[in-house]
Amino acid sequence: MLHATSIMASIDSTRRSGMQAFDYVVPKKVEEVITLLANGNGDARILCGGTDLLVQLREGRRKAGLVIDIKSIPELTQIKFDPEHELRIGAAASCSQICSDPNVIKHYPGLVDAIKLIGGVQIQNRASVGGNLCNASPAADSIPALIVHEAVCNIAGPNGVHTLPVEEFCIAPGQNALQAGEFLVSINVPTPKEKFGAGYLRFIPRNEMDIAVVGAGASVFLADEGKRFGFAKVALGAVAPTPLFVSEAGDFLAEKAVTRENIKEAARIAQSIARPITDLRGTAEHRKHLCAVLVERALDKAIERAGGQYAQ
Amino acid sequence: MPNKMHITATINGEEVQFLCEPRQSLLEVLRETLGLMGTKEGCNNGNCGSCNVTLDGMLVNSCLVLAVEIQGRSVTTIEGIATAEGLHPLQQKFIEHAALQCGYCTPGFIVASKALLDQNPDPSEQEVREWLAGNLCRCTGYDRIVRAVLDAADS
């Protein structure tokens, strides 16, 4: 009885003290965020959807003295498409907002592939792609897709605004390249050219609401009426400490004919560069196998969307 | 030292004011401050859907929303789904199909299913299953739940 009571007491206190106390602010401008971060003694945290942050605060994996909710800054939640240049996704725009945007649906099906896989409806309605990026999980679904779209991060900080390619943004599991006082404002995704196509897919044991065992993104730009690769890009998730841009696989395909053999060789190259570990989601061996399968399929998807034609 | 904030929001159609600490989740405030015990705490980390509510019409896990975030916004919980005239058709169909066993996950399923039918009044079975992927039931399995939702959509 005593034992049961003490367990109940401990459950209760864990739940109630779930999150340590913090202050909460809702700035209206990017400049205010920079000031708040500068005054935050390093324990200020940016809140978008909270689907990672609140879990991490509750579990004590991160600490916050100040939570800065950036969802009231218009620039942070907007999605703007400029057909001449790029799509600009505000860092706090939710997955469901992005996946229901007509321009995103029309021009970026490869991004939608990845973003719509992040959690179920409840998570989609809150989680942001900016947050998915900043959380820097090796298995983050949006990141390989952003990499193969040549997406670029717009970062604001005490020294002004600068850009960083998405493939350089994650530096270790859970760690991103943001310096003290900086935060992610938006992500630019170049407007796809004609004969460009991209795709993302992942392997998971169930159909939804899971974390990638392996994820693969690919994009292609085709020449010669879709029979030859102009360029190709491949990126993998969950096979290295960070999402992995496998430039060698794409470089191999450049200028080559669209053939099954070439696609399989690119997939083999990606497989050889992946350095997965064995963990609760899968063994290194299984992940290696999946790399080749998924890269081939992701390339096929990209080629199909680019209007490609396979040579025999 | 807890610094409580004064929040005004619309909950189940009525204006509500409360004090809360920034660290308190919407789930915690609904249950412990406002006495709306229909919303359940399951995993408290966004996996199970037991705490589902709608926030400005969007389905969310209330364990992953800070209560301070609902300032000026509108929340519907399971308590806001039946009317004075009677149960919502989804609630009625859950009973008819015996789409529950212990019942703990049921408020979350009903709130989630209502959010689906509000935007897609005639979903396919596949659409229902995909939509409800974020709601876990550990008793019955999902077939009866899916059948109840499809039946409610028909009626």
C-alpha cells in the first residue's frame, strides 16, 4: 500500500512539475526577437508549434527561462511564392498550412511528400517545418526533401541577416548551426524549372505517425526531352548523425542517360556513403539495404514528376 | 516564483477568463483550473490523442499547447460537442457500434472525428483511418471506431 502510494505521489509530482517555470512573450517583430534573445542569458527558446519543444522541456532535455512565441510575427507564418525566384516559407508556418497552400501543392509535390508525413493531423496542425529543421533530428522528414530542393535558411541575429544552405544547417543530433542570439526566420526554396521533379519517401513499420527508419529524397532536372539527367540530387535521413546530402550520387547521374542501370548505380553510391547505426528502429544492415531501395524509388518518383523517359 | 498570466478565451462557445502559469499546458488548465475533465491525459507527449481539442477549429493535442497560447482564441472540448437537444451523431454512433471499451480514449476520438467530418463530411474508410492515426485505443482495436465514424457521416 505504502509502495503504491509513493508511486502515485511520484507520478503526480512529475506531472505537476512537468515543465520548469518560464516566462512567456509574444513579440510582433523580428527585431524584438533578436533583443529578447540577446537579453535571454542563453536560456530563451523559440516556440512555434511546440511539438518538440514542450516535450523536451517536460522531459528535462532542454531548459528554458524564457519562451518566445513567434507565431504572431506575420513574416514568420507566411508562405509566399514568387514564380520568378522562390517559395519563402516562414519558419513558424505549420505543416498543414504548407501542405494546403495551392502553390506548394502545384510546384513542390516532393516537399509535400515529406511534410505531410510529419506526425498525424494533430501534429500537422501545430508543427512547423522551421521547427523540424531547428530540432535537427537525423530522422527529420522535411530535411532531405528541403536539401534536394536546394533550400536555403534565412537566419536573423545580432549581426543582421544571413543565409545558410539547409544541408549545412544540422551539425549533430539535436544541434543546429544557429549561433547565440540567432534564430531561423524563413526557408527559401528555389522555384522549380521545367523538367524538374522531386520526391521523398521513407520506410516505417506502420503507415502513419512514425519516425523514419530511413528516409530518402531525390530531385532531378532532365535534359534531352527527359531522356538525360541535367543534374540530380539525393539526400538521406536516419542514416547518419545529421540528415545527409549525398552529392556523389547526384554527381554520378549528371549528364548520363535516364536508365535503370544508372539509377541503380546512383542508389548503390548513396548506400555506400550512408553510415547508419543499429538502434530501436532498425539495424544498420537493414538501413543499408533500405538506402538502395528508397533512393531508387525516390529517383523514380522525381523522374516521373519531371516527365522523364527511361532508355532501355 | 510563478508569474501567472490572465487569459481570456472562448471555450465551448462561452467567454472564459482564467489565471495560469506560462508552463501550464492547455490540457492541465482545462482539467485542473476549469474543471473540464472530459479531456483526458494519456501520454502527455503528443502520441495518443486522448487530449484532443480544437483550437480555432484545428485539431490539436492540448498537452502540446500552452494555455497562454489560447489568449483571444476559441477552443472546443468534448464537453462542447453534445447540445441541449441531445448527443452529437458521432457520440450516438459510438454507442450503437460499441466503439469503446474502457472509454478513456473516446473523448479524443470523438473530437478528432468531428474535426474530420467538419471538413470532409463524406470520408472514405482510408481517410478515416489516416485521420485517426494520431489517436490510440489500447482496448478495442479500431474497426468499430472506424465503422461508427463512417456511419455518423452517412447519417
